[in-house]
Amino acid sequence: PPCRFEKVQRDDGVTVILDVAHNPPAMEYLAQKLKATYPDSNFRFVTGMSSDKDLAVCGRILLSMAEPSQIHLVEAAHPR
């Protein structure tokens, strides 16, 4: 499905993976798949989640894969 480990190749050669992981099981699956698919890569994340999600656990998963300076949080114009 769209945005489930969807690979986009930028013109400058950078690979972007789009994924809608938004809860701990999905985030853990994404982390494992990224590590398996790109074992020698450095990751940069752009993420945003609704406040009703387990932000602490999802954040720890991201921090296990990237430095804080490589994680970019975004806010959506959505009531949740």
C-alpha cells in the first residue's frame, strides 16, 4: 500500500522511505526492516504523530537508530 515502506529516489541519489508507522509495533517493524534493508546506512527521520499515540516508546525506537539531530519532528494541522 502507499506509504508502507514506499521507496522514493530523489534526483540527487538520496533514497527516501515513506512509511505511516504510528504506534510501537509498526515503528519496531519499520526499524527492523530499515536495518535489514539498509544495514550500513545512516538514517534521518521526519516524523509526526497524534498525541494519543505512545510517543515515548516510538521516540525511543527512533533514538535507537539515529542521533537526536537526525530526527525532525513535524506538527500537522489536525485536531489530534
